[in-house]
Amino acid sequence: MGAFKVEQISSDKELCLDLDKRLTAFEISRILYDCFDEGVDYITVCGHKIPYVVCSGRFVFLLIAQVTYLGNPHPIYKKRIQLKNWYIDAIIETNKMYKGCDQRFIGIYRYKDNIVFVDYDKTRYLNGRMHNSSAHVYTNDLFQAMEHGIFSKIDFFGNKITTISKDYFKRYILDDFTGNILIGNVENEIVNCVSSFNANSGLFNKTITVEEAISEMYKENYSQRKQSEWPGFFLQYKYEKFLNEEGLLGVMLPLKNKNKASKHLDFDLYFPKGNFYGDLKSSDISEKSTMLNDAANVSMEINDFGKLWYIIYCHDTKYNKDEYKSGPNRRIVAIRKFDPFYKLGNDNSYGQRLKTEVRYKEMYIIEINRINRHWIMDKMTSNFHQLNGGSLRNPKYSIKKDEFKNALVYFEKIR
């Protein structure tokens, strides 16, 4: 497998760097026998021995490949299932032989005594030619299966991938888990809440102007209605309104200063049933990273609660500087309709950086935990100041968007 050390996860969920080890055919068969209590048989199709199990009278063929590092120069947390170019022929032949059968693309990850299975949904390949290509899986995906038994996500390319711990694999196959399985019940409830917000809030794929947002926040007397970075605060406002109206505060609780004080946390959200924190972020889709919270608070939250969720909405953006070379910016004009004396004599305040319109196109839920934190967080420099030469601010972390893949829990995109 080469002499390149990459990320591995031990059975006690510790991350380390080590070589991949090649599984022999005997070792793969032994792993399958152990999972299915020796209820595994083999059939030769297209010149290849294929393991299968029988589920309620239906044959389920397991097209097995090992999960290994994708290869240099890819990051060492990026792994793959090497899909074989004969899989399509095997699917065609087994469908002829056994009516109503099923075939699964199954990857096996093993590091010492730790085993995790990966089920890569074959649907997207059935209408095209199968190439000798890779189905990608990340260290964090393996970790999520170890934490919750089963973890499923849709990746950035629309492919469904599911990771399953060894203890759950027999049940996963024989009970025919084919739905949108996510992680544990608490996390699944949060994801469903976010998905409902996306479907019903009217926020996605709609141009939102600074005038529209400020007017709505003023009419609702929202406390953060005058903020310069209005898209993020408008997003918070819409979430607070949605969660209150839908009675979902037991799933996601918006945090305000009065209920942050105990640990001086600066996060927007608390998930009561899961007892961990999160934050909403609004980001220009063209930016390569997204600013997070104070570094000390991020580290404390992960150490104390195990993880931190970021719900990040990315938008196409228009800026005030692209529309006006001089004169008052649109945000100040909008505020003065409600507050005529706002910043009189300072009409160009924040004018060059002001966003005038946003259109949300993508949304990510990412999880920072002890497995992936060292990859996806960069500390800001110590000379990070408030605007206009203001006071020194605490160091903050940012997340590189290229590293989202090793933290992804849920993803939606307007296509």
C-alpha cells in the first residue's frame, strides 16, 4: 500500500498516523463471516468470487473493496473505495440470475482491530459506464460511524455515502436500511429542523436586499437591526422567528447574552437534547474561508462538550462599492426611514465593505471535533483589531472551505 503514513482511527477512537495495510481475500472473508455469524456464501460472476447474504428471501451481493488513502498529493484524511470496472457487468449478470436481488458497493476500513464499513450508493452509476474510479470517504465519516453506529450523508456531488460500525453492519444489510439515515436521534432531529427551515423560511435562492432585511427587522423590533454585517443578523433573526413559531426551541435554542454568561460562550445556538453548542454563519460564496468564534471559546466547547456544529449559509453577493462611488450607502438610507438621526454626518460609514444584496445558494452543517479540528481551524493573527483602528480583539478561528469535506454532516444546494 506504499510507505506513506496517513490518518488512521483506532478502536478507542484515537487518531494517529500510520501506514495502510492491505487486506487479503481471506481476511475479508473472515470479517464478513464474523459479522454475519458465518451466514455468507460466495458465487462466481464475471470471473470474480462475490460474497452474498440472503435477506427475507432476497439475495444481496456485496461488491467489496478496501478503504485506503486516496494518494499523494491529497490530504491524508481523504480515503477511497476503489470501484472496479467490472461492477456494472456483475450487476447486470446477478439481476439476470436472481430476480429482485440487490447489489451494494461496500468498502471495508480496517486499522488493527477497528473495522468500519462504507456503503456507497450505486444509483448514480447505473445509467452510465462504470470506470475504475474512487468513491471518496473521509476520516471524520469513519469517526461518525464509530460514534453513532450509522452515519449517512449526501456529498457535494450528490452521491450518498453511509458509514457503518462493525456492530451495526449485519442489521444495516439484513434490515435493508435504504432511507436517509443520519446520525443519532438527537442530531437527526436537528438536521430535520434545519431542512425544514430551508424549505419554509423563504430564504433560499431569493434575492434579499439590505432595505428589505432592515425594514423587516425594524418592524419586528429585532435588537440587532442596525448591524453593519446585516446578512448574518438577518439570518439569526429568521431562525429565531422560525424556531419560536414552530415550537422548536427544545431542538435548537437561540442564545442571547443573558444565557451565555455562565461560560462566556459566544455561540448563537444551543442544542438542549444533545447538550452541545453551534453557530450560524453567513458567508460570501466566493470567500475561501469562514470566520468563526473566539479561539478560546471554540477550544473550550470542543473539550467540554465533544463537538461544535456550524450551520453555514453561503450567498452570492453584491456590494455597495460596486454600485456607488460616493454618497450615502443603502444601509444608512434604509435605517433612517425608521431612525432619521442615525449617523448624521457619517453617511459613508462601512460603505466600501457593505453588502447590499445577497442570494443564498448553499448550506452546510459541519462538525468540529477532536478528530478533525487540527485540519479545519486556523487561528487569526494576534493583531486582529476592531474596525477603524479599534481595540484589539481576541484571536479567532476560521474554517477553510476546502476542509468542509472532512467535517460535513449535511449539505443543501440550489441546483
